[in-house]
Amino acid sequence: MQPATIHWLTQTSLEPSLGEGWLTAHEQVTLARLHVAKRRSDWLLGRWTAKRALAAHLGCVSQLARLEIRAAESGAPEAFLDGRAVPLTLSLSHAAERGLCAVAAAGVALGCDLERIEPRSRAFVADYFTDEEQRLIAAAPASDRADIVTLLWSAKESALKALREGLRLDTRSVAATITGECACDGWYPLSVRHGDSGRIFRGWWRRDDGCVLTIVGDPGPRPPISLARELLR
């Protein structure tokens, strides 16, 4: 089976001059239902990042209002162009006032996650990590522990999204492994195994401005390709 090709994009802010004109009518209705300021800002940044990534991928950067992101029954995002489904797979994440979107061909089981690197409690580790992951964390130098906990957590989140389940599943049902030290354009390899099915999601991780980004897929992907340059054309 050929490795999957995955594109990715991060965004830190919206373009204020566009107002809400880049949203479809349906998206504007959804936004109007969000009354908590942080929920609104997170939703807007997630949609902005996803639409910019899609527009760069499809070559319609100046036509964001033609694109729409809808939630499937599972909650996973789906892409539409002029009201018609686009044969692509998407995954979204946001944290620390940043959005992340990964894009792959239809049929790829895809998940991405963005997490701020910060200390987590022992109780958090005990509740959400497998025994093997807990041993890896305990063996790490104290100065590296926040990085490792964040990385493993993010990888687990990505795999749960690729399974189209998210946090409905026990986070201990998936176990993350850092598989090597060889970097490619800032990305390092990892894998996540789903214990019940034995399915393995391979992927990549990187540090970026105090955050960890992870992307996994099945089939296992090549190192992710940034869409940032496409936005400048």
C-alpha cells in the first residue's frame, strides 16, 4: 500500500478586513448560536484554518465563501464546495489561539492535534495513559517530562480522531510510541496502536512555538507537506 500524502496548515489569526463574508449562510447561522466568546473565537479560527487549507489545496484561495466545513454524525469535519462534498479527508485542532488543519485524499483515516506544551499532573497521567506510556514518562528527565506527556497525549488525540471516535473512547485504548530520531523538515516519526483492533496509525510530530503538532494516518503518511506557500501565490 502506498504511503498517504498529507498537507497541513496552521493559522494564528483571521483576516479582520473580511468580516464574516468568508462564511456561508449555514456557517453564519451556526456562529450566531455560539454565545460564549471563547467558543466563538475558537470556532472561527478552526473554520478559518480549515477553509484556508482547503482553498490552498484546491487552488481557490480568494473564494473562501464557496467552501463549507460541516460536521459528520461522528463529529468529524467534512468539506463542501458550492454545496457538493469534496473527496478529501480533513482533521482539525486548535489550542493556544492557533488552528491546525490536515488534508488528505478520501479514504485516508486521518487525525491531527495541536497542544500547548505545559505541565500535567500525576493524576492526569495515571488516568489517561497506558502503563507502558506511564513508564516512559517516569523514566524521562524531569526537564523533559512536560514535552513527553504533551507529545504522547497529542498523538493519542490524533489517533482517536483518525478512528472517528475522539474522546468518546478511553484514551488508554490507544498507545503512542516515539519511533525514531530522524527528522524530515522538522517532523519526527511516531506511531499509535489501537489495542482493541490492533490497528496501527503511523505519523509525525513537531515542536512549533511552544506547542506540539501531531498528524497520523492509515495508510501511514509521508512527512506532511505545508500549504503555507500556496497561500502566497
